[in-house]
Amino acid sequence: MTPGAGDAAEVAVVGGGLAGITTALALQEAGVRATIYEARPRLGGATHSFSRDGLTVDNGQHIFLKCCSAYQGLLARLGALDRVRVQDRFDVRVLTPDGAAGRLRRAKAPGPLHLLPALAGYRLLSPSDRLRAVGASLALDRLDTGDPSLDRSTMGAWLAGHGQRPRAREALWELFVKAALNMRLDDAALGPAAFVCQTALLGRSDAADIGVPTVPLGDLHGAIPAARIERGGGRIRLNAKVSAIEAGPKLVVDGSPVSADAVVVAVPHRAAAALVPEAASPDREKWEGLGSSPIVNVHVVYDRPVLRVDGGDEPFAAAVGSPVQWVFDRTAVSGLTGGGQYLAVSVSAAGRWIGTPAAELREVYLPALERLFPAARRARVTDFFVTRERHATFRQSPGSGALRPASATRLPWLFLAGAWTDTGWPDTMEGAVRSGLTAARLVRRHLQQVDTGEVDGR
């Protein structure tokens, strides 16, 4: 009989992203030792940092909202809540190339009333479009996001059917849905899009307050979790390639077998499909249908500050009518000194740009930033580079919800984790953390059943 929860149980976690980190920490807190096997030389998965000419660069702009309770719980476990900053009140400046600007700032009122003043005063929409947006918001709030039929429709079609004209779709709805789902409105499944709007924009009044890291992601999702896991008795094996998972249970790691009492596969869906035995998930080939949606980040370092959003002090701004979608001031976090400013432009649903050479992106994005920030016209660009995440998220398009598997598999000792699994959330950091918590809970239950003889541990 395999040792159970009361003995020296050993759990193997394949993948050191947020899902794997969360699984290991949750098990550790329950007295179960876990070993993370990560093929890369670092933890953090899709959220990481690297060095470039003395700067610390995050691969992408991974923000979170105050409604992301599981992610904030992870930060609390890590003692890292002081390494992020959360807005006192949802407040976003929205810029346009012609100089017009709008502001979306919530009122101190119960949801969904807290956003009505913001919509009523949103200058980038006509008065009639503002009124239509209020009506659509109330209708959206009444949708049952658990209804499977919502997985067969697009957010764009639903909005068009509820009176949302092109300007409102671009300057309001796409602004948030594209960033949250990494999908354009006309491609995004209605179910997850409605969930995002209900949970973040129309739910609790402070739900959409934006949180941003104040330290590099390599620290927040890499060094800090590694230290916490190892301090608690867990183990981390970096540069460890898992090539197979077999009955026993056991893993093949760098060509050698490694035994475990339970296994959690916390890697992206394509990698998981290649590792998970057919006996565990006979329909694992269907996971390929989840596809992927890319994100491109354009990084620009200026010799002086150029991002100044009048009336606001947030380190970011949004844009409409521009190839720029969201832009973030990364000066302090990157360690840039000397009076310059480092901006990072986040471009979601970036299929158009994912294969474009950096020189061509420079010709597009530098003029676009100058139109949004006139001070950039007088500044000198000291560095320009691009980072690309070709498989940043799965494609949250119609039909994708039915392809997301549960954490439990047909093998009692094998579990799945990752933002692509059926978490009830879109493919986000919050979804990744929730998947890890679910996997850890199921592992503990399995080990208890083995301990009491309810199931065979093999």
C-alpha cells in the first residue's frame, strides 16, 4: 500500500508556473511534501523576468483585479502582499490619437451602481451610446454564465444585438474584454466574457480595482515562491524534463524513473496532452482544440519622462483608435535610473503582430506613442525591443468551454492543474491559482483514502 497523508507521502508536481507553485504550497501547508519538476531554469511559467542592459524586464504586463481573491491569497501565503499595489478605486484614463480622452472611475456605491456615474460621464461615447451601454450592462448582469449555450455565442454578436454600436464596442467593451480574455469581441465566447464583466465590472464595487506588481515577476513568481517552498521542506528541481508519466505511479525525469504517491500535471494543455496517459484522459487529443492566442509586448526606453496622464497618477493608461492598447510605466520596477522612462505596451489578441519583425513594429508603435504622448516627440529612444508570447492563453472562443477538463482524471493518483482546466475562470493568473488549490485538495483527499484503505494507491 502506498503511504498516505499520515506518512511520508511524496507528490510530484510537473510544472513550476503559478498552478504548480500553488499546488506545492497548499500541499506543504497540509503537511504533504511536494517536489516541483520544472523543465526551465526558473519558476514562474508564463510570468517571468530577464535582464537586458542593466534593466530587469518582465516578459508581459501581468496585472490582477481585486476580485482575484485566490491570487491575492497566494501572495499572502508568500508574504508578498507588500510587493503589489492595488488601486484605492478603479480608475482608468483612456487616450486617443487625436487628443481626446476619457476617464472611467468608479463611484463609492454598491455594484453595479458604482459604474453608472463613470458611464454617464465617459466622454469618448456620445450621450446616446452611454445610455445604451447602461442598458446593455444591466442585461449582461442578468445572464446566467453557467448556461452552456453562452459557450456557443460570441460577445460581439450579443453586444450588437443589444444596441452597442461600433464606437461603444471599441471604446468601452473591447477595451476590457480583449485585455481580460486575450480575444477580440467578435471571437470571444459570450460565457467567459460575461463572467468577466459580471465579476469585475458589475459585481462588488471594488472588484475591478487594478493591482500591479511593484517588483519584477521573476521575484514575485520565481525567487519568493522558491524560497518559501524550500524553507517549508518542499523540493524544486529546475532544468528537469519530465518525458512520461506511468503507472506506479512514477515519472520519467531526464530519462530516469522517479516514484511518487500522486502526480499533478501543471503544464500548458499541449504539453499535458503529450504527458497524460490515455487511461487517465481518453479524450486528451481534444485539448488541442483549445488552440492559443498570442500577446506581444513592445518595450520602449526614452531619455526622459513622456507618459503623463493629466489628472491621474496611475502607472498605466489605455488607448482606443490606436495600435497601442494598454501602456505601463515600468521605470521603477525595471531599475532604470538617470531620468529616463521605460514604457511597455501590451498588445492582446496579437495575431496580426506576432510574426512582425521588431523593426517594423518600431515604425508602427513609436509614432503611435507620440500621438498619445506628445512629450515623446521631443524624447530620444535609447532602447526598443519586443517580447512575444505565442501561446499566451488558450483561445477562449465559442466551444472552448466544453474542451476544458476537470482536475480529476480516471487514474485516482493523477490530477491536472493550469488556467486552461475547468476552473470557472478565464485563462488568467487567478484561474491558474484556483486550479492549483483544487488539485491540492483532490490530492489530499486521495492520500487520505489510500491511508484508510478506501482506494489502492497504485
